[in-house]
Amino acid sequence: MTVSNGLRPYYSFGLRIDSEIPMPELPLLEEGIMHMHGSVSIVFDQLLPLWQLANRSSQYVAIYEDTVLIRVPDTAIFGMKAGECILVSPFHGADMDKIRLYLLGTCMGITLLQKRILPLHGSAVAINGRAYAIVGHSGAGKTTLSSVLIQQGNPLLSDDLIAVTTNAEGMPQAMPAYPQQKLWQETIDMLGRSAEGLKPLFERERKFAVPLSDGFCSQPLPLAGVIELVKTEHDAAISPVEGLERFHTLLQHTFRGFLLKRMGLMDWHFRLLSSFTGHIDVYRLHRPLEGASPQQLSTLLLETIHKEVV
């Protein structure tokens, strides 16, 4: 299926994505698909002149009027314009796999912010017909935990970047991304799987793109809870996050949240998170540095969720 301008149409994060760059990770747009929250195009452009004009806060980030520019050395300059298009200006010899990685991560996260859609940094899985976001700082183990939950029959909605929209009643919904996880070699080994035939995310990377032939939920689901995974020297435990701390947890795990102020989105973000905190459960799941397996953590989490449902 192609559109008149030659761009290939995909569907992910609740958006129609018309791309000049082939995106094999993404499902193609099907006729009559519902639940779309807008569209975005991905096209090549020459961004160096704009980068030189822009107000740069660092050697990697700049803003020019309605465009956020990201410069990734040896890869590309990316420009996210008003939530409507992502412009790509590759450097000579750039790895296209790495370009796609940034397009589906940082670039899409910024585009969601421009569209006033909340991007959470984490993985989302479907449990009992509702979505649960697993968030945490780098190395907390959120991808490993979500992988175990998927093995136990709880489908993936999104890996690494979760698009959270609102329905007509203002209730938060998690949108499906695409049927793939990004797993380190150690996680693949722990799951008892083989990396043979898997493609590294980009050259010399020990993290692999792992497609999900099944175990993927392609429908939006109500976001029922957020689980913050944190490391601890004590025993495994899970506890509810209450009061203002719920707000701060969502704030802390907003994808590329450091750009909110520069993009003029602080008031919008505050109002949105405030409206969400009364509709979702927030938990903190403590992962011991030693002694508890991801399977034990998933059991603890599922038992807590099932009790809340009952």
C-alpha cells in the first residue's frame, strides 16, 4: 500500500506514519484502522543550515521556531517540526539501522510531545485487558521484567516508548507501538533463548531487535497502572505510591522530559499528569541487587494487580 507522494504508510503509537525511509519494524497501515490520533511524515532534508541558525543549548540539541533539532554525531541531524513531520539529514556513511533507532525513539518521543501526547519511558504490557507501564531508570531491569511477563502470556503493547493518549472521557489509554523488543544478550540468555539469527540494533551492538510473532497487543488499552522498578539492597517488595509522589513519578519518567520547559509545555504537562493520577494505580517494585529472579518479581507484581482487580 502506498500513497500518492510515494511515502509508505505505517501505523504506530496511535499515529499514521508516512515515511520516505523504509521502516520494517512498523506494521503497515490497514484500511479502516481506527484509534488514530493524527499523522506524521518522515522525509529526508538538508538541516545543517537550520542547525547553524538555531538556538543551541548544547552540541546535540537546538530549537528553531517550531522545530526541535537533535544532532547525533556520525549519524544524522533530525528535525521534529510542529508534530507534523520528522526531517532527516544523514551524515556521510551513516548506519540506517541507527537512524531508524533514533526515529522510533527520541524523534518519536519529541513528536508525541509536540502533539500533546504523553510519552512515558518504559515498556507496556497487557494484563487482564488493561495496560500497565513498567518504568525505571536505565539498568533497572524493566525490559527483562516485561519479557518475563510476555512469556507468561501478557502481551506487549510497547517497548521503551509508551504513547499515552486520552479517550473521550479524558481517561488515559496506552497505544500499541510495534511488535518488537530490544533485548541485551544477557536478557536473551536469561530467558533461555538464542540470539542466533537476530539482528543487532546497529553495527557491533550487543543489543538485539527481537521480533514478536505473537505476544503483541495491537489494540489501545486503558492505562490502569504504572510500576516503577527500582534497585534495592533489601528483599523484593511492592508498595503503592501515594499523593504528590505519584505525580513526581510520572514526571520523572516522561520520555525526554528535559525538553518540556524549552518547548513551552510545562503547564500542559502539569495539567495532564494531574488529571491522570486519580485514574491510575502507581506502584514501586523493589528489585534486590541479589537473590530475586525476574520470575519472582513478575509473580509479586501479578499478585498485587489481581488483588486490586478483585
